Amino acid sequence: FYASIRLDVRPIEPIKQGTDVIGRRVKVKVVKNKVAPPFRLAELEILAAEGISREGGLIDMGLVTGVVSKYGAWFNYGETRLGQGRENSKQFLRDHPDVAAELEARVRDRSGSAALPAAGAED
């Protein structure tokens, strides 16, 4: 038995900082999957310097689960203002890892998924 997964990755829009393109927002569709149901969709950010944006994923999942709210261009987590605009909110989460960890725990609690072990942790 061989596990095989085929993903269809399509660009949605470039992510710019000023006039420079620093990454892309992409739509990923599971086209073939032998170990789980196919045809799942996900939208994520791939940044040239760091790969898949963890903070962008936290903001997206926070909006879906209702943990993060958006009023105009402002993103809020409870009483904490994350920032005006998506990039400023992601930078706030990078600068405050304790807030990012708390946000991730609440998102995982709301979505029903378990916490992942720390990188490099042994069983």
C-alpha cells in the first residue's frame, strides 16, 4: 500500500510590501488522496522568506472560528487590537508569541483539534 496525495496549488493574488512582491496567497485543492477524503480546499499564504505563514493561518482560522473579529481594517482578539490591516496583525503576533500561543490554543479548542507537540519533542 502506497499513500499518495496530489495537490493542485493555484495563485490567488500576490502579497506586496510597498511595490515589492514578498509572497503569494494561494488556493490548494486536494485532487487525489488515498488516505483521506479528497477535494478539500484551503487558502494560505506562502512567503518567499519564511514559507507558509503561520500567523496568517492563525488570523484566518481565528476569523472562521469567531475568536478573532474584524471591524473595517482592524483585527481584534478579545480586547486586544492585533493591528490595522493583515500585515500589521501578523507582525503583532510575531512580536508577541505569548498572545499567538494563546490565540492558537483558543482556535484549536473551538475547532476541536488537539495541540501539536513542540518541534523536536520526542515521544
